[in-house]
Amino acid sequence: MTKTALITGITGQDGSYLAELLLHKEYLVHGMLRRSSTFSTSRIDHLYRDRHEESRLRLHYGDLTDGQALTNLVLAVQPDEIYNLGAQSHVRVSYDQPVYTLQTIGVGTLNVLEAARQLMRSKPVRVYQASSSEMFGKVLETPQTERTPFNPQSPYACAKAYGHFQTVNYRRGYDLFASNGILFNHESERRGETFVTRKITRAAGRIKVGLQKKLFLGNLDAKRDWGYAREYVEGMWRMLQHHEPDDFVMATGRTASVRDFCRLVFEQLDLDYEEFIEIDPNYFRPAEVDVLLGDATKAKEVLGWEATTTLEELARIMTAHDYDLALREAHAKRFDAD
């Protein structure tokens, strides 16, 4: 029997990869995206070029902060699985927009859970909630597991912790099949260009072809557990195929600094990162999270999931993509000049 899934945030990095995965598994996929004056579907446009995929992918305008409209959508779509990936997802921006961040992440998660609870009256449904390693904040132990206490250091992390605990509450209090994926940093060539890894790879490519001279960054010594987003959506799906709901850390078990990532990227293009990077205090967080390192043993033992892409390979994938993009930009600029 064909399954139906609803993905909030389908036009984001994770949403686009998850949509690909579910379509490959012959799901009927519904995606929710916010209405804006410009189209923001570039990450999933290729799915519409495949006529087979197009017939099983349907998009709906909606907003996580509009609980009634969200419930109406869920009751209309009748999904077997809901993946809540929508959010204001930038940690630094959350300091400038704390209320909006809480509304989209915290209240938005509650609205998804409540919509699922309404659907439970007519059919079973399973919910995946995108939790975050940022909830560990100023870490109380290393590495971090599902049992590590949260100590959030940003409005974003506080909102994610709220959504996480509401998911646990709906699981226990309403018997809703709801699982939290505590994902550590996961990057790709589809990462937004304001996020540090993609900011680095985009700048390196542009510097190599002469379109940019400097890259301005904040704390180069912050350490993160970086994996490949394409692999992590497989873990999301596996969580909802498991026979019971639970919470799982997804991580590589390795940590590296922003400086390490810069070196790996610039080396791909035969450049010395130290010649091109300058520190800008504006990019420092008011409260920094120094080190995140995940232990995904539970996900491996229970779900059979583990990260396999190394940071070196991730840097190669992203750098190659963005160098090619920079070459096309340079070519277009020369064409316009002519």
C-alpha cells in the first residue's frame, strides 16, 4: 500500500533530500512551504522535471504558526507520516528574532503535534520532530548522547528544547507515535549560503575565480560534529519505521573546528585559507557553543543507521559544487560585460 507523507520545510536542505528519498520509496509526498513574493523551490525543482516524481509530489502553502490551517491541511492530506522540518533555523539570527524563532520552532512544533492528535481520531499517524544538537549548548558531558542534559545557549536552542519536550509529552500523554531526531550539524551543497560551511565553500570558489577577495568569519575555533545531510534523512525515515517511538542522536562521532573546515576547503583549490580570511566580531554569537560531539551508538544499534561520509569527503563534495557555480558566475559576468 502506498504511504503518504507530509513534510514541513520541504524546500529546505533536509526537506529536499527527504522528499527525494520518500519519492524513491514510492511515497505520495505532500510538502508545506511558506507563501512569499518569490519562488523558493530551487532545491526541489528537479523533482518536477521528472514526470513520474511530479505525479506523486504536491505542494501546499502554509505556516507553522497558523495552527488551525495546519490542522486543516493534515486532516485533508491524511498522512501516514509527518516530518516537521520547518523552522527559523539560523542560530545567530535567533538572537535578533527570538520571538519569531520561538513561534516557528516551539509553537510550530506544538501545532504539528496537535494536528497529528486530531488525525489520530480517524487513523494512526507517526511524527518526526527535528530536534538539534544545539540543545546541548554549553555541554555538560562529552560526547553527547540521548541521556545528556540539555543546556541551551541561544533562543534557537531554547525553542528546539521546548519542541523536543512537547514531542515527548505527546508521546507519553496522548500515545502519539512521535520521535525526536537529535541531529548534529549536517551539511551539503544544498545548505543555505548564510550557514558557515556553505559560506566558506561559496567564498573559496569565488576567490579562486577572482570574484571575491576576502571571507569574513567569526569564531574559527568553534568545534562541531559535521555530517552529510543526504545520509541523515535516511535516519529520519528509519525512526518512523521502527516499531516504537523514541529519541535518537544522529552524528558522526568526530569533531572538527571551523578552522579545520576552512583549511580542507581552500586546500581543494590550492589556496592558503589564512591569506583570505578575516575575523569580524559581528559574526560571533553572544553566547558561544564551543564543542559539540555526538555519540550515535543507539541509532546504529537500534535503527542500523550510521554516518559514513568523512569531513574530508564532505568538503570535496561541497567545494566541487561551489567552484563549478563560481565558474558559471564568472562566465556570465564576462558575457554580460561583452
